[in-house]
Amino acid sequence: MPLTVTTTIAPADIVRCQAIRRTVFTLGQGVPVTIEVDGRDPGCTHFLAIRDGVDVGAARMRVVEDAAKAERVAVLADLRGAGVGRALMDALEAAARRQGLSRVKLSAQSDVVVFYERLGYTAYGEEFVEADILHRWMKKPL
Ligand SMILES: CC(C)(COP(=O)(O)OP(=O)(O)OC[C@H]1O[C@@H](n2cnc3c(N)ncnc32)[C@H](O)[C@@H]1OP(=O)(O)O)[C@@H](O)C(=O)NCCC(=O)NCCS
């Protein structure tokens, strides 16, 4: 099945990414709307995964100091394990490189540290709690 990832800052696409995030984080994981909707979307680059014309995943990149910070990486539950998350992160890393950034960092939910490890990320520091979910910091040089 054809999978594409659109790199975008268009408001209409951001709304589509927010819909995926609402399903995955707010409804799926119980993350409070006040945390999920943080007002930073207009300043981020967004990535929208589309499979057979249907929106299936989203992520965003925020530039923090000299690093790309990957945030809100989300794939609809029925579509997991099929390479959508990897395709989103590939697009994010390509966008970071185009902007001249040399590293990506992220705070990973502890349950999915192995997903990021498969993509070349390394965990560092102690576990911490964010939105009632355990996290680890992770990083990858580009
Ligand atoms: C984490 C998430 C984005 C992964 O997306 P996905 O589309 O299922 O991932 P992929 O199919 O691209 O997997 C890529 C690799 O990671 C592995 N992987 C994916 N999810 C994994 C998990 N939960 N645990 C261990 N390995 C995992 C895959 O087996 C695959 O490995 P391989 O290339 O060696 O075969 C998705 O599960 C998700 O949206 N989870 C809920 C939201 C969430 O936790 N987001 C992360 C916030 S930090």
C-alpha cells in the first residue's frame, strides 16, 4: 500500500495532524488536552503520513537551540508495526538536515524507547514523568 509523508507548515495540514494526535494521545492515552494542545504548532514543521489517501500518522519538529526536537510522534493503533513511524522520523530527520541541524533529541515514552533505538537513537539520563507517563531523553547525531 502506498505510504507518503508530507512535510508541511500549512494550517489545514496542521489541523489534520492534530486530529491524529487527538486520537492517539488524548483519546488513546488519556493525555490532558491542556498538555497535548500547547500552542506551539504554528512554530513547528509538521509531518503527515498518508496511506491510501487516509491520514494515519503525524509528528512535528521544533527547533530548540541548535537541535531538532521531535515531538508528538503518533501512528493510529491499527496501522502500527508497518513502518509508518519510521517513515515519519525519516522525514523529520531529512527536514532537520535541510535546516542545517546536526542532531535530533526527543523525550520518548519509556514503552517505545526500543522503537527509537531501532532508528539509531540513544537514551540518556534518568527516567522522568511527563503527563503521568514515564519518559527518557534520547538523541541522535545526523
Ligand atoms: C511509537 C510509534 C510511533 C511507532 O510507530 P510504528 O509505525 O508502529 O513503528 P514502525 O512500524 O515504523 O517500527 C519501526 C521499528 O521499531 C520497532 N517498534 C515499533 N514500535 C515498537 C515498540 N512499541 N516496541 C518495540 N519496538 C517497536 C518495529 O518493530 C520496527 O523495527 P524493525 O525496523 O527492526 O522491524 C507508535 O507505536 C505509536 O504511535 N505509539 C503511540 C504513541 C506514542 O507512544 N508515541 C511516541 C511518543 S514519544
